[in-house]
Amino acid sequence: MAAPSRAGAVVPALLLVASLALAAGCTRQPEAPEVEEEPAPDTATASAAGTFATGLEARDVSYNRATVTVPAGTLVTLTFANNDIVTHNFAVYETAAAANVIFRGEIIRPGTIDYRFNAPSQPGTYFFRCDVHPTFMTGDFIVTAS
Ligand SMILES: [Cu+2]
């Protein structure tokens, strides 16, 4: 009488070991999630001038707003969403003749960018435009007393 083969028991045991090894591999700790780096706060600037956040959108070769209003002397973050199929930017000038640039945002393809700049300390009505379409993408950049 032949001894019962043990192969039938050995093979499943090996498979079990192999699958455990695979499972262990899968449960390995993922890489530490990337922490978004915050720039060190410039407390002197932030407390002295304050910050202000606003937004602007470009679509169909026009802005969604005719005015952008910010408090004087603040550090402005303007989130510019180019939801168009062509490039645009946002630039601020002292006058409607585009004299004396105050801030010129990078021209971007469709997408979003945060423009950061200091608002003029002098309240008044300034001028903004898209440098790519300077004749019809324009508006009033209004600086209020802060
Ligand atoms: Cu444009």
C-alpha cells in the first residue's frame, strides 16, 4: 500500500506563505503624505499692511467683473482663473493709458494662478487689463482707504 502523498498538503501551504508575503507587501506603510509647505509668515508685513484675497475669472475673452476692489496698502492675493481656450493675464496700471505699471501678472494658459502684489497705498481708481487683449479686457482697479 503506497504511503499517502504529502504533496497535496505542501503546495497549499506554500501558496498560503506566498500570499501572506504579498499581503504584507501591500500593507506596507504608504509614503508620508506630502505636507504643503506654507511660506514662513512675514509677520511684519502681514500685521503692518494686512492681507486681502480676491478673485477674477477670464472666459470667452472677457473678465467676469468690471471692477476689482482692494484695501489700500494690503498684500493682495488675486486668484486668477483662466477658464478660456486662449492665454490671458491681469495687470494693474496707474491710468487707463496703461502708464506706470503697478503689477503685471504672468500671462497664463488655461488654468489658475495666485497673483500676489501690494496694493497702492494711495486710495483711488486705477486701471486693470489683460495685456494680451488690452483693448477690451479692461476694468477699474479700485483702492479703498483701509
Ligand atoms: Cu486676455
